[in-house]
Amino acid sequence: MGRSKKSDLHGNAPDSCPVALLIIDAINDLEFPGGAGMLPRAVRMARNIAALKRRATAVGIPTVYVNDNFGRWRSDFRRIVAHCLDDDVRGRPVAELVVPDENDYFVLKPKHSGFYNTTLDLLLEYLRVETLILAGIATDVCVLFTAADAYMRDLRVIVARDCVTAVTPAAHLAALAQMRTVLKAEVTPSRSLDLGRLKRRRPRRARLGRPSRHE
Amino acid sequence: MGRSKKSDLHGNAPDSCPVALLIIDAINDLEFPGGAGMLPRAVRMARNIAALKRRATAVGIPTVYVNDNFGRWRSDFRRIVAHCLDDDVRGRPVAELVVPDENDYFVLKPKHSGFYNTTLDLLLEYLRVETLILAGIATDVCVLFTAADAYMRDLRVIVARDCVTAVTPAAHLAALAQMRTVLKAEVTPSRSLDLGRLKRRRPRRARLGRPSRHE
Amino acid sequence: MGRSKKSDLHGNAPDSCPVALLIIDAINDLEFPGGAGMLPRAVRMARNIAALKRRATAVGIPTVYVNDNFGRWRSDFRRIVAHCLDDDVRGRPVAELVVPDENDYFVLKPKHSGFYNTTLDLLLEYLRVETLILAGIATDVCVLFTAADAYMRDLRVIVARDCVTAVTPAAHLAALAQMRTVLKAEVTPSRSLDLGRLKRRRPRRARLGRPSRHE
Amino acid sequence: MGRSKKSDLHGNAPDSCPVALLIIDAINDLEFPGGAGMLPRAVRMARNIAALKRRATAVGIPTVYVNDNFGRWRSDFRRIVAHCLDDDVRGRPVAELVVPDENDYFVLKPKHSGFYNTTLDLLLEYLRVETLILAGIATDVCVLFTAADAYMRDLRVIVARDCVTAVTPAAHLAALAQMRTVLKAEVTPSRSLDLGRLKRRRPRRARLGRPSRHE
């Protein structure tokens, strides 16, 4: 209802940027089959995400946490973060490395893709984002589903390959291959990303180009 | 990621019910033009909502808060509630009357309709809801938009007429008339609602009947 | 699958324009209660739509037919048109006045709003449309629902008041009032529309501005 | 607008069935890079689809054609079929084998997934479909995207492995593997499908079960 005189609380993160970093399901208790086995890889991933996020923040690229809603429909994001940080859960060392800041955006998703029944699409339009850098868990499920939905929306997809992981290395590699070939994603080590250049890229005439035929 | 052994935290509210109470934008700082003038009506409305919600809870009907995301995209629902309860805002007496409980569901909406770019539709399917009781602010905007989207989804719409209000009484009455005639909504005083009967109503064969032609 | 060498069959209508004319459910057999009574008004409406469409075409504004799918899910638009032109149906004189051309776009809608479960949103993005001129049947149902969905998507809505009609004049007028006040629509006689100026209007920075709080 | 006395034209195909056959982009001119190379496999695929469709029709399982809209936004399905049958296009022998019948449903899709900005979801709800048998082109693109969206909607996915194909056999096999492991799809030769059993399967309590956490 109406415009609040207090609405603009949220600090100095950019409100518009042609590129955004999406961190998918990294705030995660990892309490599922295969979670123990992937923990060491998830911790390495989280370290890489943390470094990438620091660099992104330094040049003014916004971060969006896209996360499952643990506890289903009554949780909010801060409670999910608290669960992963405070309770004795397997994913705590991962969550500790990627704790969200006040200026980060977040979207709770009910299903695999970050776009399905969420506000993500609208948020990205509002931020005028045209390129997504994807990070998080798991390469072959929520990352892949989100990447496919981004591709259908004519967003450019970059996968920071050391910032995503999966239950098995084989599934991880197969999903990377698929994102490269089918979704025309750029799959690259995070340190190779020239974030300054991505940030300065001139906007396309519109996010949606002419819909073309496709296989 | 996976099923958490801690996922089922959320008490004893029903997980399935043919009817739900939707409280729209009642957690509201009312800091907009016309907000001062509607405050007395909004307080009466909030009292009626509180009474209706108590009766609903008593018979096991779930409540869903559908609310604008103040602070835009970085807030969560608990922070919105805190803003309306703790800060010196016009809507505080309204919010105090309708404070959410632990067992309530909530959905943050970016635009007028509770269904637009949110998880509401999926939540209602999950709860197997077929009838919505609508309450909140404003009758002719977010309540009406949400009602129209509910109607298109073949949900039955009940408007508790003393539990909705608008900036002007004329707009309130015109919107009630429209919901009754166009959306086939039942517009009724909240005390006339037989919640027990609504709760026991047998599910239809499916939420979506055969799509029919329409004006 | 892939780009066809034959894909670009469709003549010389503009592929991009800041304004589009939407003709809603005017291809209509009117075989429903109240249809006979509204026929004379529907014929006048169709004459006005035809004149408006001629002027729109002359300056290069595209027309989109948004229509119910008669026969439910197995019809296509040309068959619907044929049904309304060739069979002995009440709406034939209306349909004859607004027969679509080869260059018109069309969208079949399963429900009241032209945006619900259709490609309309994507088509308008592709055409870079920011303003819709609404015409068709019925002012208080499909026109109103479509207008509300357009407003939520930050499109500017113009209602050509002599190009819409409803089962009752009262419902027609109430819906016009609501579109003017709630949806901030411009409600105007079709002959007052300066189509050339609408066509030349410079695009906004993006269709979606910053989402603001709202009642 | 209203119920037409002529609305029920569409013969005797079932209006409700727990399973449906989806034929994706098989009506296809194949005029894209790689199209020539895949033609022999596409013809074999089309023969298998035709046989599967005959068996499905015999036991009352409906077929839904989900197809790109060639010519972009002004075509309809019958015109697309005519283009593929009558013009001198590479895909003609494929299209000839899978010509749609009067009783088939069809959905035009603007992008890769059959669910994205189309009425498919609503049509499947209307038909009360809970299981999809997928067929068509290409295994790793439109079939896979549609399968993923079906999985997110809690539909059971069966892939008739001899009824799908792709530009390269490797891409075909990788996509089959992914649908099996990630989407829990049943990947099986079409002749192994017990269509009568699928047809008689009792409906689940609802299409959407309780949303669970997922990788």
C-alpha cells in the first residue's frame, strides 16, 4: 500500500546492473543422501564462491541468493541461514563461508529452478540484469534447471565452474557439458572472469531479442 | 537439497484444508496518501480479521499472509512485521491486531495480485485449497486483483466484507459489487461464515473444472 | 528446431512498435445469455474497432487478436474465425466487421485475461510494446482482466471507450471507471487517439520500472 | 464470451485421462544445421511415434502436439502442418508420418519448453493428466526442457526412447541418461509400454504432492 517514506533502507548496493551473481542452494544443511560425500567439495566450492562474491561486491555487482525454503512455507531466509549456521548440521562449514550480507538480495524457491513460482524473473528485470553468473549446488539439478530457465528468458549464462558442485563428479561434468553445448553457457574458472568488463557491458536493446526457432 | 531430518519443525497447523484465510497487506505501515483517513476503518477491519482468524484457527483452517515486500527485495516477512510493530508508523495499531503466529504461512508479493510472480498458487495446491476467504487492504486494489486471479484459477472466493477496506468507502463498495457480480464471489459479513461447514466440504473432483467459455 | 529459410513469410507489418491494438474476444458467436441484447451495441463497437484498426494499420501499429478458443483446445484461430463468419451464429455481423488480416498477430487465451497461460506477454516483449490500446468484449470481464494484468506488467493502458462493450451498460460504465481510477488507464473515444504520436513515442528505459509499493 | 451451443464439436477423444502422449516439434521442416544428418533417424523416429500413437488412440489415450510456431506469431498449427507437408522442405517425410488428427490437441510454444508461456499446464490439468509419454525432437533440447518442467510440476515422465532423436547420437544418449537419473524418468522402448495399464492407473490424490526438498 502506497510508497513508504521508509522504504529505502537498504544501503548502497546497486539497483541496476547488467550482471548479477546467483548463489543457488549454498545455504544448505546437506542433510540428504550423498551430502556427506560431497562435503569436502562443497567446502572448496564455498571458498571459491566467497572469493568471487568479494570481487563482485568490490565492483558493484549484486548478489542474489536463490534458496530452497527449508521448513517449507513458513520459514524465511534469515531463519534458513540461522538453521544452517547454528544447528548441528552437516552443511554448517559451507554456510559459514557464504553468509549473506545486508545488501544481498534473496529469493526463496519452492522447486528446483530459481525461476519457477518465484519473483526472480521480476527482480532481474528490475535490476536490468542481462547476464547471470551461476554458483552453488547442485550442478546437475538446481543449477542446471535455473540455467535452462535463464536461457529460455534470453539471459546470458556464465557458470563459474569451481563455484558449483554436485553429489558425483560425473554428474557435475555432464551438466557442465550440457550447459556449454545446449544452453550456450560460458563455463569458466571464476578467477578468469573479468567482472569489471561484465559490469561495464552496454545493455542490449532489450533483454528479449527476437524469438528464434530452436531445436 | 535432499530431505532434512529437521524439516518438519512447524507445529500442528493443518497441511491440507479445502479452505484458507488470506490476509492481504494488513501488515502495512499505511504511509501513503489516504492512509491517515482510512486508519479508523483499518483498525475496525483489523479487529474483525483478528476475530475471524481466531475462529479459523480453532477449527483448523490455515491462514496465509500475503504481503507487499517493504524495503523491496531484501526484506523478509518477519522484518516487515517488525517494521510495522516497532517503528513509529501509521499502521502500527492495525499490525498489532493481526500479528502472525508461528503456524501461519506467508507469501511476499512484488505486485498487486497475490498470485503474480509468487509461490501462492503452488502453496494453495499443496494445501489442497479450493476456497479462499479474502481479508485485508485495499478492497479495490490488491484484494480485487487477488480475487480475480483466484477466480481464473477456479478457486471459490469468499469476501469477508467487514474484513476488507479501502481508501474511500465508494471504492470499497464498487469493488465488492464487482467481485459479487463478475467473480461470482460470496460477499458476506465474517460472522455469518460457517467455518466448520467450509472446512468439512468435500473436495471437488479437481480444482480445475472444465474450462468454459466466458465473457 | 533451427532457423527455417522459409520462416519470414509474414509480410510487412512492423516487428517492433511501442504501441499495439488489442482486440479481445470480438470474434465471438455471442451465443450466451445476454448476447442477443448486446448485439446492436456490439455491432456499433465493431464498426468503431474496424475504423480504429484501419487508422492503426495506416501508421504501422500492429493489431493483436486475443480470443477465447472456441471448441476448447483443438481449434485454431482461423477455424474460430470461420465458425463466426460461416455458421449461423448471432455474432456473425460483428465478426464480419473485424475479420483479421494476414499481418495481424493472434493469441488464443484459455481464460479471461489475455495474459493468463498464453504467449501474450512474450509477444509484447518481442514487439517492444509499452502501451496497449484495448478494444473488444466485455468491458467488465475479459477487457478488465486483461487491463489489470497489463497494469501489473507496467504497460500503459488506453481504453478506446467506443470500442468496448458489455452485456449491460451499467457494467460497462463501472468497469471504465475502475480502469480509469485503479489502473490509471486513459479512457477515451477512439477518434481522439493520436496514433501517430503514440507510435513515435520514445521507449522508456525499460518496460518494467522500479516496482513500487501499492495499495 | 458465454457458452456456445456449438462448442462441443470435437468428436470422441477422451476429455480426461491419467496419461497423455506429447509429440514435441515432430512437425518440423528440419531446415536447420544438422537437419540433413538427422533425417534418417528422424524418419525412423516418426514411424515409431506413428505406431505408438495408433496404440494410444486405440485405448483412449489423448495425443497433444507441442510445436514451435513457425512463422513466429501469425501462424496457426494447421498452417504449420501444411507448410511441412506441402512445401519442399527437408522434414516432409517426417511430418507425413505423424500428421495430426481432428481429435488431437495442440499447443504452440514460443520457446524450448512446452510449458513456457503456453497453455500446456492448464490443458493437462483439465485432462487430469498425471503421466506424460514424451516423443519428438530433439532429445537434448525441447524434449529435455519439457521433461524438466514436467518433473517440477510433479508429473511422471516416460520417455519412449525410440520416439525421440537429436542432432547427434551422443547428445541423444546423454539427455536420456540425464532424464533417467535427475528427472527420475522412465526411459523405455515404446513397444514395452503397457498403455492399457497406464490408462487404468488410479489417480493420485492430487497431482501435486507435498513439495519436498531437492538437490
